[in-house]
Amino acid sequence: MVAIPVLLSLSNLATVNTTSSIICTAGQCLQGYSNTSIGVTISVPGSPPALLLPGQYTSTTDPQLLHNLLTSSSATLSPSPGFKSSAQSLTLPLNIAQEPGLSIYSDPLYSGQPAFTSIPSAPIPANSSTPLTLHSLALSSNLYIAVTSTASNTSRLIIWDSIPDTAQLPSSAPLPLTLLSLESSACSPPCASSGICTASGTCACAPGFTGPSCETCQAGFFGPGCAKCPSGCTKCDDGPTGSGRCLDTTPANTCNCLNGVCNADGSCTCTTGFTTASNGTACSQCAPGFFLTSNGDCSSASDFILLFCQIGCTSCTDGTGVCTTCKSGFTPDANDRTKCNPPPSITSSGTTCPPGAFSDGTNCTPCSSSCKTCTGGTSNDCVECASGTYLFNGACVSADANGVCAGSALIADNNKLECDSCGAKCTSCKIPNFSSISTVNQLQCTGCIPGFFLSNGKCVESCPSGTFVSPQDNLTCTACDSSCSTCAGSSTFCLTCASNQLASSGKCVPTCPSNTFSSSGSCLPCHADCTTCSGASFTQCSSCPSSRPVLTNGRCLPTCSKTQFFDPTSSSCLPCDASCSSCAGSGPSQCLACSAPNTVLRAGACVPAQCHQSTTVIPGLGACLSELVSVPSSTDPSAAPLPSVSGIDTPTAVSAPRRPLAWWEILLMTLGCAFIFVVVLWLWRRRARKQRAQRTTQFAQQRRLDPVGWRWRLIRFGEKLFGHRASRRERQPAAYNHNNHNDKQQHRPTISDPIGLRVEGETMRLANMRAAEEARDARDMDKLLANYEYPRGEVRVQHHHHHHHLHNQHERQTSLSSTSTLSAPSLYSQVTGNPRRAPVPKEPVKSSSTTKRDITSRFSTSTIDDYYLNDAPTKLDSKAGSKNPFWR
């Protein structure tokens, strides 16, 4: 029986609490009068204590009063029964939860005297029960209890949830309650009846049981209840279907004795003819004077063929008996290799002594009366013994009526006239009705080494079919009764029967009784979970007992799922009403707990909760917070006012400290910012390149600098498609073609013409654009210079040797050279006669570190002269200049 604390009567119920109490849930506290005793009480010096109901509490949980209590360094916790583990330390978040088990309370709404019991370590016996005196109960999650009525055990109810008031259970509930079982539902698959599911999800087995679900017996236990085999029995008929009959009482061979008997001190006594081998294994090698026969015995003679070490031979070969060593004075026989001949007995005069006499040197002297032939006058000098005696350790001894040599456990051999061993597995033997004509093949074992049984004079490893080991000596194989084909324990306890009958509990019956099944001619018991079955497994049930009524996939289970109930009429599980989280039957009035969070149980039905003080239904308890606390009305003049408690209605105001960033967070942010910067930079440059390419294209189209036809585009497409480098083609700048249309025939570009060759590909496009722009600027200068007259004369121009300039360009250069005075003395110098100390405003400040072309003014004479008189730009390197927009 499981030890469950029980309130035997209601005479010790607590009286109504007249002291103000504070009861809190996670999010609300209520002050009033209450006897509720479920949860953990938190206390802080200088503040009123508060009872924390089950739930999770953090530093930000409302109200402010609760926050102050939880974060106080001097707070202490006092648990009620079943909440000890929740009050071990005040670390946030604080999880208030009942330990795996059952709490009962003498009053409704979890008030009054509490008692708690945890999940038992072993299953409650099927015939035991515990009466419960309670008005409310609390269950841990994933636990259920099976209860029945104290007055009648016919009805069985499964409770999954906490019940704040047993008076609100359905009318069909078996009141008052009696506990049948308490266990967890966390095990998958469910435990067998011989195990109980623990909170960790594993099955705890009863003594003698084993397996993941405690479904089978340990070794040495038998029957549906896994009872222990009889004491002193080395091997029995064990297992769930075993009979428990002892099959072997021989003690285990603990001394590693192969052909012998282990003694109490751990030593080994070898069977005659055996000794310890060179590898240390006891009784595994033939002793001197013995050889190994074909049946594994160490003998001086085979059981059926005379393979023995003959007289005078101290050692011989295994299997053949060929003598390898003769006794002192003996010589190998020339005709029979298994024999050693004794030395001839000859006197000093050369006379050979007859059989029965030996030479004392001068005369022949008779042998001892026990000797047939001898080498001396004593009985220890016999070579062959007289009739009726047998050689044993050099002496001739007699044999009894069973052929056992006197003073030994050896058997007399009439062929060798010696005492020989009984065999490897025999500790003793006999030859019934022994006489001078008896042979060794009539030998019968009378004792066997451990692990062997005596059957028809032989030592065998197991008794033959139709026999059993006699319980009297646990050695002899005894025949079964004629009604049994096989038996155990006694001749009449049948394991299998003759005449097509079935063995059931040792008896032969025509059909198997209830709670058994037929297997190999026997009626074996069903598993303990089953009432009827088709096999020995706990998954082969055909019908179930009342303690495990649910038949599912061949298994008998104690209960349906939480949202179902067992219908005995259909013997199946049916769903509960949608308003119920668990129920006792069908319909909305059979609820044991409610599924909706805003409903409570009233007479088996789930109705909307009417909570006061702005409270709600407490999860897991099924009652309003206002039901647990009695708050006096402010309009009641007789009610004493409650003491003021600060922070009980104030929301928690907590400024959560900023958590410093971890190193990996800083690293991720840095990498993210760098990535974004790189992406933005790349997009900006890509956009700038596209805009520059578009402006260049528009400019070229407006100036007609790059007239490219569809033929050239088709060629370039083919070059890109097949991976060829861009082809080299000569193209004239548009300005050149336009200004020199009349001279086109006279100045066609040729290979020797430097002007035609320097225009090439994409690189020359920009050069053409620059030339066009400067040509436009030159025309503007012509107009500007035509409006001025300069008194200082002309500015000389150096004529270059490049004869390839066009004629109209040469004329313009000469005209400009003769009229340009931009580099002549300024008006200030002409009036004063003094040169200026600063550069002319029209000219930029010149620097010696730069080239003349880089520092000259755009409108200076030097610039104009340099443009018109110097050579055109030479052919640019294909690797220099801007990239071809065609490839972007």
C-alpha cells in the first residue's frame, strides 16, 4: 500500500482566519481574509507576508508590492506541503509549482489542513485502496489519480485536474473518494500493471519485474506475478509463463573444475584419471598412466575397445594406447607396442623361473600368494595379480559385488586385472552382479560431477524427454507418469500431455481454461494485464480487467486520454464535451474540469466565472482569486477596515538596466555597418559610372562624334560572343569630317598618316570629343579677337615642321598669331612704362613644377598657339584612358 497522508475526520478543520492576508497571483494581489494554504508564503521584515499561488514570478510582475517582496535581499520563503522544491532559493524568475504528487485539503478552495503525497515508487496492489477525507485537491501537471467510492468499488473515476470543491463534481462522481492509484502520464508507451510511471517519464518496476514497461520477469522469477524461484535451485522454469519448477539444483562450478567437484574452500577434486593441465585448468588433462579415449575419458581402457596402458607401461598415447614409457626394468614388446614385458627371472646358474616364482639370485622363489607373476617376494612386487584380485598402486586388492576395488572408487577390470577409472563425468560407478566374466562395458555411473544428471547409468547434461530430475537427490532422471509426455518436479506434474490433451497447471485437460492460452501442447498463463489473450506478451490481450479496462492495439490500459472517458457499454473511449477539459461521462454536465479559462465548475457543468475585485480564474486551480479571499464590503459598518498596504494596486515601475553588449554583438554590428557602407559605396560608384556614360553618349550624339552603324555593333556582338578582342578600326572625328568636307579627297587617312592612325577605338573617342570642344572654343576666340586692336605689333609664332596640317587651319593660325596680343604688355605697363609685378589677371599663376600645357590659360596666346601649332595627340596606349562603356 502506498503511504498517503489522510485526513481521517473533519474535527480538526481550521477555523475561519480573522487575520488579514494577502494572496497573490502573477499579476495581481488581493488583501482580505482567507484560509487558503496552497503555495509559498514570502516574508520581508517590515512588510506584510504574501501567499504566492502557483505560477511564475519575475522582477517585473505586477503589482509594485509583489516586486518589492521578490527583489528584497531579506525575503524568506515558507512552502506549504508539496511546494518544498519551489522554496529552496529565491532566484528570479521564481516558479511556484507543486511537486509531482497529490495534495488534499480539508476545506473547499484549497483551505484548511493540507496533506501531500508524492508518486509512489512502486505500483499500488490491485486489491488495495486508501480512503480520502477531503473537500478539495490539487494535482501536478501530467498526473492522474484513479478513485472509486468508499461505499462501492463498482465505479471507477479518473481525475486529471485540481478540484477546488468536490461538492461541485457531477452527481455520478463516486463520493466519498477512495484512492486506487496515482501516477504520471508522461511514459510512452504506458507502463504495464507491474510498473508505475514516474514524473521523469520512466517506469518504476515492482520487485521481480523488468523491461522498459515492466512487462517481463527478471531471471530467477516466474509466473504472471514474477515470483522468485525456490531457494537452492540453480535453474528453474522461470519467465512470465514459467511454472517455477526447479530444473537444476547443482551448485555452480565456481572453481573452474572441468572434470571434478568444487570443494567448499574453492579447491577442486578431480575425477580419477584427471589432473591439472599445464595451462592451469583443473582436471582437464589425463594423469600419468591414463590416456584420453574417444569419448573424452581418461582411462587405462576404453569402454568398448581395449585401448589401455598395459601392465608395465607407465604412459601411453591418447586414442591408441601405444606405450611410450615402460616401468623400470621392463622392455617394449616387439609384437605388441602397447605392452612392456617384465624382465626375465633367471638364476645365477641360468635357470629361468616359472610363472609364480622369481629369482633370488641362486634359486627360484615363490611369489606372494596375491601375485600371479612377480619381480619380488612381497605383495607390492606383483606384475599380475592372482585370480580375484586386481592391481592398484602396485598392490593386489579385491573387488566387491559391484566390482569396486577395495579402498578406492575405481572399478575392477578383468581384462587388465587392474583397477580402472569410472569415466570423466562419473564420480562413482559399479558393475552390477560383478564376476570374473564381467567386462568394463557393463559399467554404470552412480554419481556425476556438478552440471550432469544420472540417466540409465550415464552422466548426461540434461534428462531425456519423458523424464525429470528427481527432487529427492536432484541427480537422477526419473520417468514421468504415463499421462505425461514431459513433466517437471514430479512424475504427475505434466508439462505436455499424451493423447492430444493440453497441460494446464500440471494437469492434462482437453481445453485451456480462462486466462490461459495454448502453446506447444501446454496451457500457459496470460500476462497479468490481460483477462484473456492470444499469446504471452502484454500486447496480445483479448479482454481486459476492470483495473485496466481500455483495450487499445492489444494492450490493456488503465485510462483513456485526458479529453476522453471510458464507456463500459461499448468498451471504448469517447470524447468529452467541448466545454470540459476532462470528464466523467458524455454531455456538458459531466465535467471534472473546464477547458475555457474564464469558466468554473458548478455541479459538473462549466459556467462563466463571476469573479469580483477585477480578478480572473487562476490557471490550474479552477477558481477565482476573489473566491479564495474574502474582502469585506466598504458599506458594511460592522466590518473592520483592512490595514493599508502600499503598492498592492500600483503597477510595477521597473527601469530595466541596460545590458552591456557582448563582444560578439559588437562584432556583428561592426561587420554589418561595414557591409552596408561597402554596398552603398559600390552602388554610388556604379550609378556615377552609368550617369557619366550616359552624358558621354548624349554629348557624342549631339556632336555626331561617334556615328556607329549597325554593322559595327553586330561585329562587336560577335566578338564578345566568341571571346575575341575588340577589332582595330580607324574612325575620323565628326568635327574633322565636318570642317574638312571639301578637302576630304585630298586628305584621306592612310597607314602613313599620323592623324588617321591616332584615332583608334574607344580610347580615341574622348580625344575626338576634346578636339571638337577646343575647335568650338577656337571659333569663339576668333570672334573675340576680331573686336580688338593691339598697338604692340605681332606675336611671333614658331612654325612647326608638321606639314600635314590642313590648309584652312594654317591660315587661321597665322591670322591669330599676327593679331593676338593677349600676351603683350598690359594697359598699365603702356601708361606707366613699368612692368607689372604680378601676373596679368587673364593668365593664371604659373608654377615651374608643372608642364606648360597644364598651367597656361585657356584663352592665352600660348594656349592657342600650342593648340594650333603643336602636333595632334599621339596614339594612346590601349591600357590607358577611361574604360569602354560598352563593356560595363
